[in-house]
Amino acid sequence: MRQLELQLDGEIAKKGKRFNQTYYTVMVSPHNNTMNVECTARRFIDSFDELLKGDVLESVEKFTKFIILSSKKDVDVLEPWVFIMWLEFYSTLASLIIAKLKIQHFADFLFVLPNNYFNLMFFVESSIPSGLKIIEAIQRFQTSYRNNPKMISRMQERLKCMAFAVAGLCDHLPLMETLVKKSVHNPMMFGVVERLLILAMTLVCNIGKTVEVVNEQSLMNMMTKVKLGDNAPLRLRRIQERLQNATGIADVANVLKDLLNYRQRSELLLVCSWKTENKMVLLAKSAIKTSTEIREIFDDQFLNADKTLNAMQQNKEGCVSVNEEHVVKKDYQQETDFEEDQTKEEIEKSQREKQEQQLRDTRERAVTTISRWYRKIRDKRNAKKDKDTSFDPSFAGIKMDNKSCGICGVYFEQLVTSIHDGNSKENAMLQVRKEHMATLDHQRNSQELMKFKKTYQEFIEPKLKDVKTFLYDSGFGLVDQSYVEKHYAQHQMDIQRLPTLVAHIEKELQLKINSRMWKHEGLVDMKLKELENNFRTLKPYIEQIHDKLRQENEEMAKQAAASNIPRTESWE
């Protein structure tokens, strides 16, 4: 993407004013009589690159730039549900950073987060090759950051920008409006609507803590004015009704706690704080279980009560509040000016950035080489006898021979530096193999692979098999969309969710095998728990409905036989 930007910049420089910016979706407006190409997607990649390097603060900065650019484009760079996931992650990251910075002045500084946001953080960690632990990165970030008096306000500005995006007050980022429109034809979108409400309520609960007061009105306005369709789940409509009747942050916290409990996914609302023990800063977390605890932590009133309650009342009366619109656009204009200045500096690449880019290119080539090697091994596996083939065919090529180590993804020939003839090459590869087997990395990878294969055999594979049997071989008709809509309409979203989860899990398993990262379960573990909960909840309802339909069909068959009327199947 960086190369594309530079190439397009070069083309614009050659063509001058004759080059129209509307030819490219990646264009931004001219700045100071010059025109620079800016790739929106690159800003997202930049934020993740900073995360790979362990710079959590800069990662938040770059993600905010991505939001700002996305708000100016009438093109979705990310699907709404994917964008919400990253908003969940980066708002959590920003909250942790702000709280860490504030403990210098407020020893008992508290903030709240759902526990599944930490699960999301662990999932993102699992995709980082370096094995970065985000919490540890925040614990040890540089002294210069801690001593910078502007860093707290800077991070709060970043989180304020994210909260505005959640509230949908940017021109081209109306998240809730987009999701509600999509839900008319796709009821599964209501699940994403629920996630957006949870994120918005979490931000409201942190008003005056990690989130600025200016975000209160826009967040509550978004949650209370949305027009849910008649096909919206009853739970969602009740949640909105309770939010419309809320009179303070404590009421919102109660709604959030109850919603997390209703979802039956082992979700909890956690009160978090950074604590210093033995000169070590640790993150303490405890679950909020009662309304009494909520009243002790949260305010009974909104901090910006007049404007917030007025906006909520106007929503009840069917009016539209536009007072916040000017404030939001002004804030975003300031963010935009900052972004454009930063972009102009970034166009002039330093030698350090070029070296980092070369290193990333080298890593990409290495990944490509390993992937090709894996495909070569996989193509040959059917011709070889291996005890593991009865366990899972994908593991057949993961072994060690004289040419490669499939456990670690190492090709011995690439490690041989001095070759004179065929015999010396063979001997050199044997020596490399021997040295590789003695390394701690190989021994650790071998143990982790054994654990992973055991986990797959004893837990993952049986659960996937049960769900697939339920979906495709049970005779319940769950693969027929029209049949599901007719007989299982109430559970349609949950039924559609099962094959999606199975596909996600199998994809992550394959990625794990390709990358040889055996230790971290990441998304597999999280999605497997979600799949198990959905399956356990859904199965008895489907069986009950199926039995009822079967009995009705048998009764109709008896009546048809008694009256000599040809029987008509009503449910299959």
C-alpha cells in the first residue's frame, strides 16, 4: 500500500493540475496547493504495524487517523461488524492506557469493561508473531510517555474520536443507521446492533473516567433514537426502552450488566484498576454482580444532565436534536487538520522507515516460502503412511525428515551456507538437522504440537463433529433456508450462526497449522466456547419443534387415511 501511494503521488506530480483527484477512491483533497495520495486502508495497516512493534500508544494514534479518513469517504473500508470489532479493541486499549497514565495522580482510578473485551484482546495477541502481551506492553511503556503531561489529554482525544464514531455522528460512518437498514433483510444484523449498544453503554459507563463528558449526549442520543423494525428481537426492544427511561449513568450500567447476563455467554461487567504491588503495576479486575455495587460506583445522574436528558426527551417526542452536530463536526475538523499535518510529514520517509519496510518485505517472503513448502508436503501426504492420518489429514505433513522440520516450519537446505558437491550438501543438511533438533525452540514446539493435537482430538474435533451432525445429518432440515424461515423463524439467527462459527474455527485451525504457532488458541478457543453455548442452547428447542411438527404430520396422515384423502406433507 505504501508503494501504491508513492507511485500515485509520482503520477500526480507529473500530470500536475490536469490530474483530477476524483479518479481515485484513495484520494484526499489538495493541501496548500499540493495534492497527495492517501490510502485509507493503509492507515489501518499502520495501526496494526505499530502493535506488532509493541508501541501501543502509537497504534491507537494511527487507528484514530484511520477513523478520520474513513469518515470522509463514501466507501466502506471495513464492513460495519468488522469495524465495530476494532472499535471494541482500540477503545479498550485506549482506556487501559489512560487509566495507567492517571494512576500517577489518582491512585484508586477505576473504569469498567466487559470481560469479553479482554478475550478480544487475547485474540488479537494470538495474531502477533512476536508473542506480544498487550497488558505487559502497557505496563512497561516508555518513561517519556509517562512523564509527558499532554499524553493523558492526547489519549482522551483519541478515545473521544472513537466514541463519536460509535455514536454515528460522522458524515460517512452512521454505524447504527447502517446496521438497522441491513437488519430489514438480514436479521443476523441485530446481533451486531446489540454489540454496538454494548460498546456505547460501556463508553457511557466510563464518562468522567476514561471518556470525556462531551461524548455523553451523542452516545445516549444514538441509543435512544434508533428506530428498530418489527422483526427486532424482544430483548433488544426492551433494552432500548430501559435506556430511554434512564436518568443517570447508574441506570445505564444496570442495563449493561443485565444485557451481558441475558446473553448467556459467561459475560460479566468488570471494574478495573491499575494497582502497584512490590513496585510492579498490575491490572486488577473484579466482577460487578449487584445493583447495589453499581450505585456505589456510578453516578445516579448524567454528568451533562441538561443536554443529555433533553436529547433523550426529544427522541421520545419524535423530535430531532441537532445541537450536538455542530460540536461534533468542529471536533472532527480539528482532528482532520492534525491528520493532514501528520500525513505530510509521513510522506517524507526516513531511512529507519525504509529499513523497517525492507524487514517486513523479508518476513512476507519467508511466510510465502513456508506456505509453498507446506503445500508441497501436503500434496505428497496421501502417498505416505503416517499414524496421524487417522487423527486429522492436515497433520500428515507435520513431521521431521532429512530435508525439513514440519513442526517448526524450517527447511534445512535454506540453512546450509557452504555447499561444494552432492555429498557435502547431504552431510551439511544432516548436521543442520541434528543442530536444529537440539534447539530449545524445536523441543518447545514439539511439546506444544503434542498438546495441540491432543486438545484437537479430545475437545475440538468432537464438538465440531456434533454440530455438523446436528446441522447436516439430523433430519431437522436446518440446511434448507426456506424450511428454516417457515418452521424455525424464532431461532433463525442462532441456526445461521452455527455454520458460520464452524467455518471460522476451521479457518483458524488451518491458519494455525500453516503458521506453526501451536501454543496460543486465540480465536479458536473463544469461538469454540461461543459455538458450544449456542449449540447447547439451540438444540433442545429445535428437537422440541421437530417433534411437534412430526406429531402434527402423523395426525394429518391419519385423518387423510380415514377420509381417503391423499396425504399432503406439511413440514418436509
